[in-house]
Amino acid sequence: MSLRPDLAVIARQIVPDSRVLDIGCGDGALMLALRDSGCDVRGIEIDPESVERCVSQGLSVVQGDADRDLADYPDKGFDYAVLSQTLQTAARPDRMLDELLRVGTRAFVSFPNFAHWRTRAALLLQGRMPVTRSIPVSWYETQNIHHVTVKDFRELAREKGARIEREWFFAGDRPVAGAANWRAEFAVFELSR
């Protein structure tokens, strides 16, 4: 199975045999890839159908709401905490980032960049919330409640005392170098504290 570009870059960075918590694990694609590399991977997912799919594949996933339930996990209980394409759906992304860095020694965060040029152009030229590759549904269907940009996330990390270890940017499945806030459809950050 082919992984989304953000999940593929995360999977390549995680050391085999690590303990990983995948928050908002969706269909479990990242978990399967990490399990195959010998990692002890756990997941938390709010959607009951996704939880059922994961469990049917032998994955250790619980149904839960990361906004509330991360508080139940121990400090530094995992080598890595992963939050892929979920930060923008959190009630309080600032608190979510604190929790990620509390439960994991390192954290990976990926999100759609709402400052991408296509998003800006749709707002400017059409006066409407865009539907793009990285934001594939209309504003009233989306789970996105916080519209984050690369610059916004860097500032949040600084305010929270998180160190950005590495960052990757993509337009579709192609890496983007330079002018990420304008050119990247989505971003991946590796953080520590």
C-alpha cells in the first residue's frame, strides 16, 4: 500500500522498534507501515468505522477524542507522537501541541497549509472558501475548524517552547523547497521539547 506523502516521510524518520502513538490514525496506513518495521504502535481515532477497520487489521486502536483523551496517556510514554492532518480539527491546537510533546519524546505534525497560493487565489478571485487537493470538501462539510499556515505553526511552536527539528513541504506528492508558506499545499514538522 502506498502512503500519503506526509505519512511516508514520517514513516521514514521513525526508528525501527520505537513506541509510537498515532493520534487521529484514520485507516491505520501509517500504523501498518510502522508495525512492519517492528514498532510498537498504538492509535487513537474518533471515527468508529475507522477504528473498526484498524482493529480488523490487528492494529491496537481505541476510539477516543484526542482533545480530551490524550490526558490519560503517561508523560513520555512514547518515543514518537504523530498527529497527521488532524491539528486543524482540534478544538485547541495549542493545547494539542502541548499534549503531543508531553506524551512523546518527539512529535510529528502534518497539516494542510491554508496559505497555499491556490487557496489564496480562490478567496481573492472567487470570494469563496476553496476546494483544493489539500482541502477536498466544501467549507460546510469539512472537519477543519482552524485554518493554519506554515507561518502560524512555526509561531505556535516558538510560543510553546517546541524545537523544530526538521520540516518538509509538499505540493501534491512533490516536495517543495523555498517559499513554503506560499507554495506548499501541506506541511510536516518534527518537533521536540
